[in-house]
Amino acid sequence: MTTTTRTTADWQALDAAHFLHPFTDFQALAKKGSRIIERGENVYLWDTDGHRLFDAMSGLWCVNVGYGQQALIDAATAQMTKLPFYNSFFQTTTPPAVELAELLAEVTPPQFKHVFFAGSGSEGNDTVIRMVRRYWDLKGQPERQVILSRWNGYHGSTMAGASLGGMKYMHAQGGLPIPGIDHIDQPHWLEHGAGMTRDEFGLKAAGWLEQKILEVGPDKVAAFIGEPVQGAGGVIVPPATYWPEIQRICDQYGILLVSDEVITGFGRTGNWFGCETMGTRPDLMTFAKGVTSGYVPLGGVMVGERVAKVLIEQGGEFEHGYTYSGHPVACAVALANIRLMREQRLVERVRDETGPRLAAVFESLRDHPLVGETQSCGLMAALQLVRAKDGTDGRGTPFDPALEVGMVCRGHCFGNGLVMRAVGDRMIIAPPLVMTVEQVDELAGLIRLCLDLTLADLQARGWV
Ligand code: PXG
């Protein structure tokens, strides 16, 4: 709790004076003043001016059980009272970390019996690189160093995470990627699939992995990492043919498959993990965000038996770990979060009720003059803003990117009580998994209102 009462302007001035925000143009924000979010309940947020917002981004893809869940609050309080911290180095452990490891083995696919805990998704992916290279060392193939990933994938913001990720603007700052990481194009049909059906394109895009493996040398490639559905890249749902073909290629060349489930894990796609939705059998799986619904930071890597067996039986010491690996408070909150998800059948609700309803809503939005392609998977969805809807394949004519039409739309969303993200001209959502079918309809109404306001605004500017 803060100890002082301040006005919005006070908070903005203090914020600008002292707080360097992530992924932010500091000067531009200081000029404009940040939005101060003060309170949350269920799927709603309130700012310091008392405005209510429908949080269709679940905080930052994480508050899956919604705000104000007493069971998580109680779990944190009880654990902080009993034992706020102890480490898991030096042959020690704590009961919440052990119980969470057991529960994770239960809710993840059957190949996963072990977990390595970290503090975030980025740290989890750092662990992935260390672990993958260690695995191949122990297998007697130390030359297998190269990890392949995709352009416009997102895997975090540490040196390792940003290197695995395919955001060129991130690579441009700080001399990235680090050595031994290489990228292939993303399975984005709108960008690369002209003249092909989605299924044809899915096979072609997976083929880029095989081409890259042959180019690098099959005996040098250690692993392939990808998000089942790209999140930060713009909710890009790959064609159904893509992931099974990726799995086939990884199997053929003996390459480890890593599923980055930081966003898609814990129910987001209508199964516990996105790999189940996409039909892959990953060897490693990064998680964070939804494991605690973001109430406290926790991340980690699920380690499949293929890798775990080698690390355990042939390993000796694995020289890696974080102070907060297995933090007892974070693990206690994760336990409460996963139990709540089970009690409330959240994954089943996304699969059978809210997910299909959201899919129908996004399909119906295609009648709007500004909307080209729409995509959804469970409770994540995207719509592409277009200048004109020519043709029949949903491509339409894009806006000039310099106009930043997505940001115009985003402004109308914030101004009318809706948090919806813009990735270029692609508007994306990932609402809390606790939302009801009625709230999906409420969200649909808000989105349509904001699209109408955006259209009127663009017409007034003469951009459409
Ligand atoms: N992998 C994936 C797939 C992610 O989405 C990370 C790793 C890194 O997690 P940490 O906990 O280190 O942030 C993420 C994080 C956005 C946005 O703009 C997305 C993320 C983080 C910040 C912003 O959509 N995803």
C-alpha cells in the first residue's frame, strides 16, 4: 500500500521524475503523463480518475483468474507469515516449491515430470539455452549449439530472451543476438502466404525450418523454440498444418523442441498448454505469467523426460540457478491459482464456452468496414485494421504504417473503457479466463463501439 494520498497529476510528475518504464520513450511519456492504474476487480480496472476499464489484456497476458481472488491473496499472506523466503540451493527446499513441482507434473503433458524454477519468462528462456547446450554436451555432441527461432517471435528481454526473440528493433540495441541463435520467418499467412491456402502455407512455413537446419548443418542444431501462438508479435495463429510439420522435422533431425508457453500456458488456448492445442510433444516448455496469474512473479521450464534423464543420470552439477528459483511465496500463490483454475473449470470454460463465443464475435466483426482478417484461439484474438476490403481472402488494403492507425484505435479504446493492444495495425486481446459469456458480449459491444469511433475519426482525417 502507498502511504500518501496524491492526485493523478502528482503521480504523473513523480513517475516522470524517477521511474524509467519498460519499452517506453521516456521523454514522450513524461510529456503526456502516464495512466495511473489503482485498483482491479474481476475483469475490470480503475484509474486514479475513477475511470473503469475492461481489461481485455489480462494485465500483460497474465491475470488469468482476474483481479481480487481471495484464495491467492490468502495463500501469499499465509506463506509470508510462515516463511517469506528460503532458497533451494545447497540441498534445501521448501514445501510450497515441492508441492508446486508435483502439481505442475500433473497438469502438464505426460512427458513432463520435472521443473526448473525461475523468476520470469525471460529467465526461463535463459535456463532453456543453458539446459539445451548442457544436454548436448552430456550427450557427447557439444557442437550442437545453435538454437533456431522465428522472426517476430517474442521470448523476453534479457540478453538471451531478446536474442531468441525475433524483434529486430530489440536486436538493434545492445549488439544482439548473442552467438549461436538463428531465425526463420514466421508462419504469418497475411505476410507471406499470398496465393496459397492457409494449409499449404503452413507446410511451406514449416519447411523453412528444414531449410535452415540444412543450411546450418543438422549436427550443429540443438533446438527449435517457438510460441504455439505468437502473442506479442500480434496474436498470430499459425495454420493447422504448421506445428505437426515442425514436430516431424524436429523428430527427423533429432532436434529438441521448445514450446514457449509463457502466454499460451495455463488455459489461454482452451487446453492447459498451447502445445496440446497445436499437437506437438515438446521436450522443454517455458512458463511464467499465468502460473500465478501475475499476482507475484514466477517463471520456469518444464523439463521433459528425454532431457531430464540425461541431466539427472549423467549430469553432475548443473551450474545454474537463481536466488528466487522456487520462491516459496510465489509457489504458494501458484498452487492456489492452479487449484482455483481447476475448481472453476476455467480451461474447460475457455474450450467449450467463452472461447467459441469469442471466436464467433471476432468472425462477426469482419462485417465492419475497417476489419480485414480476424483470428482467434481460445481467449486470444486479433483483428487487422484495413483501409479497404478488396478481394475475398481477408487481406484488404493496408493503411500506410506511418499513420499508426492502430494507435488511433487504441486511443479510442482507452477513452471508452477498454484495454485493447495495438501491434502495428493489428488489434489484439487476451482477456482474463474467468470472464463469462455475458462479458464476452459486453467486450464485443465495446470493441464495435471503438471501431465505429475509429472509423469516424479516420474519415474526419481523410485517411479512409
Ligand atoms: N516468452 C513469451 C512468449 C512472452 O510473451 C516472455 C517470454 C518473457 O517473459 P517476462 O516474464 O520475462 O516478461 C514473454 C513476455 C507485449 C509484451 O508487449 C509481452 C511480454 C512481455 C512484455 C510485453 O505483448 N511477454
